[in-house]
Amino acid sequence: MLLPGRWRELLGDRCMTVQDDERERELVRMFNLHWDSSHQRGGVDANLNIEVDGRPYLLEVEVKSSTKDSVSTARDVGMEHIQKWRRKLFVIGFYSRERGRPELKRCLCLTPIDMEPWISQIETKISLDFALAATASRKLELNDLYKICGEKTMYSLGDAKRLHKQQWSAKQYKDELDMKEGRISGYSQIKMLEILRLRSKYISERGATLNNPHITKTHLAKFSGTSSEVDMTNCAASIREIAVFFVKNNPNHIAVPTLPAKSET
């Protein structure tokens, strides 16, 4: 049975998530973005289609909202987040702190170049621990496998799933089967050692992540009153102007993938 304080804590987190989603959907509508129907936290929030010199581009957008001067990001931030953030525009809406329905006050549209100093700081904080996780997992040898999983000539699918759990899909487990005994497929010692190393790396990396690092007030304040500030009278056009300028000046950036050219009729 949960204590009243714990209920408030759980309900508070849930209410905050709902409010964040509502505000972010509002921003998507205002900026005329394409909301990802399969949107999940940690994935792509929305996409922005633009055209530059007759060429179509599709940019990934991270949509954030805040009632403070800083902005929350995500739980368990690791290297995957770093890689994703470097490919995205950040659209950030700042809302009033009023109860009920907070009012949107202003917005920023920040490019990956604008965000890079902050992203690099987060990367520096976690890179040492992630390097340690990778190094430690590579040190595991067959004797370690025998101690943990027993010594077998062939390991079963069940053995692999007990070790690596939900980290692989059913297809991945099937694709990694590399030996047979009669009609039964399984994993060789070398393959099972590989799975053990992956599991060890995963466990270590979980301890290396940061819980919800905030985009700081200091970083965001740099863009107040600049061209990164969205024109609230014409939000959709303003964000596209920022995006087009970014693409024109950084055509080879990893955040700037082109779409296939339209076929001429």
C-alpha cells in the first residue's frame, strides 16, 4: 500500500508529463510542424519540412516547454541522447507559471550549433564513465562466462534471454544464433561471451547516465533578443526562416538530410 506522500509524488509526475505533452502539442500546431504519430519520449518529437534553393529538406525537431528559465530534458541521459540532440533543432516555449492553463510568453528556435556548447558539457560529464563501462566489459573472458552462466558447449535461447533480458528483440536473438546440435539451435561460447559483454556494458552505462540534466538559464539567456527569438506574430514563418538560414550556412551538417528530389512530369 502506497503512503499518501508517495501517491502525491506519483500523481505529480504524471500530471507534469500530461501538461508538458499538452504544451508541446500546442507548440507543434503553432509552428505547423509534423507531429510524429508514433512519438515516444526519447524519440523524434516532430519534423520540419523546408525548401532551400529548390531542394527539399527534412529536419528533426526537439520540442520543449518550460514555466522556468531552464528547461528539463530526459531521464537517464546517455550517449544516445547526445547523438540525437546533435541532429535536431530545439523549439522551446516559455510559459507563465500561473495555475490552470499557463500562457505562452515567448519561444526560442535553437539550431544544433546553438546547442553544441551545452551538449558538449553534458557529453564531458558522462564520457569518462561510458569509456570505463566499455573498457570493463571488454575485459570479461570465457572463465567469467562459465562462472556466471555455467560451462556449456552450446547455450540456449533461454540462457541468452535470462542474461540479456529485453535488450534485444526476438528477431535479434534469432539472428544471433550461431550453432546447432541436431535440430536445436543455440549460441556458441564465443557468441555467449559477446552477449555477456553487451549486458555488462549496458548495466555499467545505466549508472553513467544523468537524470534530467537541464538546459541552463545561463545558456538560454545568450539567445534572448537575438535572431533565435521567434516572432510570436508569425511563428511558423519565423521558425522556417531560422531553419533555412541554418541549412544554407551548414549544408553538410549531420542535422541537414535532404529529401529525394521530386520527379518531374
